[in-house]
Amino acid sequence: MENDFNIDTAAAISPSSLHSEPRQEEGEEPLSSDDDQRVYLVPFRWWKEAQDSSSSEIKRGIPYAASPSPPYGGPMKIFNNIFNSDIAFNLRKEDELLCNGVNGEVGVSSRDYALVPGEMWLQTLKWHSDSKSSSKEKKGFSAVEEDMSDVYPLQLRLSVLRETSALSVKISKKDNSVECFRRACKIFNLEAEPLRVWDFSGQTTLLFLNDKNKVIKESQRQTEQDPLLELQVYGLSDSVRNRGARKDENGQYSNGTSYFMNGSANNGSNSFRSSSSNLLGNSSEAGTLGLTGLQNLGNTCFMNSALQCLAHTPKLVDYFLGDYKREINLENPLGMNGEIASSFGDLLKKLWAPGATPLAPRTFKLKLAHFAPQFSGFNQHDSQELLAFLLDGLHEDLNRVKCKPYVEAKDSDDRPDEEVADEYWRNHLARNDSIIVDICQGQYRSTLVCPVCRKVSVTFDPFMYLSLPLPSTSTRTMTLTVVKTDGSTKPSPFTVTVPKNGKLEDLTQAVSTACSLAADETLLLAEIYNNRIIRFLEEPTDSLSLIRDNDQLVAYRLPKDVGEAPLFVFMHQQIEEQSLGGKLTPSWRAFGIPLVVRKSMANGFDIHEVYAKLVAPFLVPGEDTLDNNDGSDSTATEEIMDTDDACLTRLSGSPETSDKEEPNTQSDTKFQFYLTNEKGTEKGLEIGMGELEKPTPNPERLYVLVSWSVNMANRYDVKPLSSLPEVFKSGFFMKRPQESVSLYKCLEAFLKEEPLGPDDMWYCPVCKKHCQASKKLDLWRLPEILVIHLKRFSYSRFLKNKLETYVDFPTHDLDLSGYIAKKGGQSSNRYILYAISNHYGSMGGGHYTAFVHHGGDQWYDFDDSHVSPVGEDKIKTSAAYVLFYRRVEDA
């Protein structure tokens, strides 16, 4: 049976746990790896490659051979062997190997491992990293990166077998999760090749000494009292590509490890980064360090996304993995007593700790909520807003300036821009000096011009990030239903194209053209909801952004020059049977599009006749009552007029029309008309054939509720009257055209000259009053880390909206040389992308993730606790929200 354990696996155990039984609870953050005293289990051959052949380290290792533990005895032997599925094996010293020393063949097997202390492990990693850097064209001891990112904990118990001078190892299901235990079964499968462990850490010797001192309990069956060790396993994959240790035709061992003929080897884990970027050299490859997810604590994906981007910001990582606490400013009244910096630094160290499993950032979340209550609770927030607060908070906590001097801002007074800019920058650094300022802050020039006296004011202000607008160059398609008010045709939908940021007059003009509106006609636009008009769109300057995609709009074609005639709005209702208490009960239900007409009507007869014309296009042909009629208009009119004499003389307000409890079925061959409110929820006075009693002398609008009997509903096809399309219906086969804009266009929109808003007036020192000056921004000094925020979320008085514009941003060569106003600068203006904060979904909800460049040309998708590789061709999406660039020097 072949072993399923990938040789590119390392495990760490804590020596201190030999004396106690700590157990990390699920969701707890692991301890920091500072002063790493843990013991690592690594492939022996991989470790040996980094050692000099004469090194004393090789000679002092103690070899152990693994063998299965004897089965339980006694009358319950068979029962115990079947149901006790815990892993148990013994480690016995191999005195023969110990006496003869280490020969060249030891460690060749894929089942030979070494226990080494943390310092030795890091030195070995550095050796392999340097070796790989010097021979990149060769294939070395390499681990597949997606396997190396698979990190999980494993708990085991140890005890000493005195009679055999061996160690007993037990791995129990109750100490480990189901998945971890399943993987352990593959790792420690003793039915395959023999398994050997070489101890170079001295921990097994310590265990035997503890046993002699009676620290460890005697009975091997009292497993609950055995020391519990936590093993952090690296790079274990279920889909091991090469199993066992067989030489191929090139003399390489195909166990997931390949060795050179000359003995040099490289490991994918050799590119792990330590707390110092110099520890492992400048290798561009990455292992599992830094590929640690963050658990979602409840709508905290916005926080996780921003944190992962910052946790992979080059110089920021080096800074917080070093001795950053000596720069914490406890005296800064604008700071947070160093608590935000300490909490962020601790979290960063845990994210970059060897063998870290997905972290639950509870401590950081509590600190964040304490100093920024807007982020308390578990509501969704904006990752850019968190980023802005965090960068500012880190700056104030780490500000090297203990006492900020007072600095008075001076106007340019026609001095050279270079002189003024340097003065502003010196003044800024006199009060603000931190790692955040060093790498994240730039400077732009702000030019204000008074529209009256043309006074020019130039200032230079720092920035932490650039918030770029998304210019809209495309149009918007909108669908409306056009309804004629003369009863000549059925309602017809029209789809028009209008400017995305246009006004209502643009929509009205487009619909007028589409439906061939006559010169003596005008359009009245209305929004329909629940079979009633909820608002009329009559203000030509209203923005089209107030109309949502799921709204339903109707454009009524009305005649011009009708004087002061009121607008009659007809709403419809019909009988519907509902089941109440086990029996069917008839009730009224509204249906269809309200029909309107602007006309002076003095009596009920006119109302009946006009409505008959409006619904005439919906009559079903072929009815007996229509066989001998030439036109639907006259038929409909005669239908309503053909009533009994009592109906002819019925006046508005007749007592017999009061029927609100149950549907009136006294007349089954006509419509019944009632005055109602604008919602159609009240059935007022019934409108007969006589004079119309208006609620007010000269009403602008009159609302009429028309009750349809069952017979009348069967004689009309009301489906066209009830089908009303949405403004824009998105679906699987119908998608809005993808709008695209380049990042450079966004930058140009940010830098273009524009007037200040009415709420942001500038005080002109010459005119001595506030004025709406024009403002122009220019980039002057760029930071080493450039953070670009794409303003996808727009807010108005009535609406919140997200722009799904696809921004085409450079990944390898963002060149801002053409946008820098400062000439002759020494620093490069070229940048490379290294992280993206993404937002998927709609405004106020959705989900945040992060794409991070981590070693070589590999990108990773950080989706809360899940971390997986992603192709570079997949990182440019319309979900990109915050872009992180780092400067690259010119060749």
C-alpha cells in the first residue's frame, strides 16, 4: 500500500507543551511565531542537503523507527480492534544507525524525517532559497504552491514505554477534527515503507528525562493524562502527484520531491518569508507564509479584504514584523494610545507566522469598534472607509513627532511652485512623520481661480489615496409603455436609448421620437406600482438616476390645447374568489394599467362613453353580442348604454350604490363607476348617467374606480392591459452592455478643472467674499505605495447606487509620468499592481474579497478564510474597488 503523504510537508510542535496540555480552541488565533522555540518535522533529505558533510549537527541526531502498537488484549480484543480506530504507533531508537553514523543513503526514502528546532529550520530554508535563486533554470525540491497553502493543526499524545525504552504516539479522533484525523491516517500509515524520524532538537531526550523524574504518568493507557502536542502540518495534499520514493530515468526521486544529480535541492517552502525580509534573501517565490485567511465574524468581509491588502504591502509588512513598538507614540492626543497599531501588528505577525491556520480577528475587531463605533456590530461596511480610518489611525499611533509645532499656511504669492511645494511638504513632515507617511502619502497641487477678479490661489496638500470618479461615456436603455388616450390601439412598449446621466426631458424626447408623437400631442409620464399611479414625472430637469431599473413607467399620449380640462384617471377592479375559512368568498382585486384622458365631462353619461372607447381595443372578437356590429367603439358604447330605465335615471350618490362589503352583482352586463382616491382604495359615490358631482369645484385630477363584473371581464382580453415591462429587465439572456473605461480616463476626470459646489464656496481674499471658484488638481509628489479608490458608490437624496463600470487598469506598468506637474523629479513614476480589494453585489450588501500578488507571477484569491490561486487574467473585473500599486524603479 503506497503512502499518500506529500514529502513537501513540515510540522511544528511546541516543546513547552511536553509539560502541559494546552489545547487551542476552535477559532482562537494562534500564538505569534516570535522567538520560535517550536520543533519542526521536515523531510530528512531536504534538511541534510543544507548541512555541510562534516557538520556536527548530522552526527548528533537520534534516529527512531516507527512500528505499529500491539493490539488490545483480553476478552474484548476483537471488539476493541474494530471500534477503536485511533492511530497508535511506537517510536524505537535505532541503535545500529546511531553507532554507525549517517551514510549517504540515509534519508533517501520518502518516509525519513527530521525533528529540528525553529532556528535551524529557518537557516535551512534560507539555504534552499539561496540555492534556488542561483539556479532558477533547474527544477529543485519544489512544492506545489496550492499544496503548500494547505495548513491545518494536528493533536497527538506521547508517553514513554519503560519496558521497551520506546515512545508511544497516539492520535485520537476526539482531539482532532474529522478532516485532520483522516489526513493523519494517510501520513502515519505504517503499512507502506518503514518510517524513520531523526531528532536533532533534543526533545525526545527531554521526554525520557521527564519520565525518570516521574513527571509523565506510568500507564500508557491513561491517555487523558499523556502530554498533548499540537502539530501544525504544512502542504499536505490529498491529490499527491507522485507517491512513494522511486527514481526516474533522470535519477530524481518522484515523491513530490526532485533532487539534482549533484546533490543540490530546492524546496517550494524555501521561499517562506520570516519576520525579516533579509532572512531568506530576495527570492521572488512564495510558500505558505502570508497565505493565511481571515475568518468572517459576521459581515466582516469588508475588513478582511482591506486587511489582506495591507498585510501584503511590502515595506509595511517588514516594518510590523520588526520592532515597530518602539515607535508607538503614547503622547499623541490624535492617536489611540498605540492600541490600533499594536492590534494590527499582532494580527500581521500571526498572518505571517509559519503554519498559521485561518485566523479569527476578534481582538482587532474589538479595538476597531472601540475607536471607530461606526464599525461596531455586524453590519456590512465599506472597505475603503475602513482603509482610510486604519491608515490614519496607524499614522497617528506611530507618529514620530511627539510635539507638533504650529505651522501657518502661506499663500503662494506668485512664488515658484517648486519652492511653495517644498515648503508645504516640510511643514507637513514637521507635524507628521511615520511609516505611513514614508510609504503611503503623496502631494497634489490645488489651484483655485476666482471667477470675478481672477485671483489665483495655489496650495499643496498631502493625500493618502486617490479617489477617482468613474466617468460615464455610455448610454442607458429604458423601456416604457406608451398608451393612447383615444382608444384607437392597445398599449405598446418602446425601448429607447438615453444618456446615462441625462434628465427627464431627454427621456421624453426619445419616447416622442420613437412613438412618432404628433405635433398636437404631448406626453405625460407616470410610474405605476400595484396597478395605480404612484407619481407623475413632470419636472423636465429631474435626473434619470431617480428612475430605477425595476420601475414600471407609462407614457400617456394626450392632446394639446385642452384648456383647463381635468385629468380623469380610471383604475380597474374585478371580482376574485378567495378561500376564507374553507369556503370561497368573492372580493374585489385591482388589475391593469390605469387609463387616463384629459377632457371636460359634465355628467356620468360622458364618463361611461369615454371609458367604453378606452377599453374598446381589448374586446374579444367573436362574441354573440358583437356579431351584428360594425365597430368596437359603437358596440362598447351601446353595451353600456343598453341598461334598464332605472340605470338611466340613477344619479350620483344614490343610496342603492352603497355596497362596500360584498361585490354588487345586480348588473352583470355593465361597468360600475365610483369616485375614489388616488390610491383606488376607497369606493365613494357611484357615478350614474346624470350630472357629475365633483369633490371640488375645479379639480386638477379626478380618480374613477371602475368595477368589472365577471361577465364583462370574460368579454374583454385584459392581458395586454395588465402586462407592463420594467424599465430594464436583467436576466440570463439579457444583460446590460458592459461599460468600460480606462484607469487613465478616471484619473483625467479627477484632475480636470471644475467649479466648486454651492456648499463648498471659496473665500476670495481680494473680493472679500465667498465665491464659486473653479478648482484644478494636479499630482505633484507620488508615494511609494499608491492606493487608488474607484468611486463605485453614488449617493443622492432619494437613491443609493453602485456603478458596475469595468475599469481597465494596468497590472504591470502604470505610468503616471504624463500626469505629474512637477518636472525633473528624481523618483520613478511607474507602478506595478500588487493587491485589489473587490466588491461583488449591490449597494448596501454584497461581498468583499481580495486579490493579492504573492511571489513570482502568482496571484491569490483571499475570500475570508479561503485562499486559492487565481490566474492573472482573472483579476481584472468590474468588481475592482480599491487598487494597490507599488513603485518600480526605471530601468
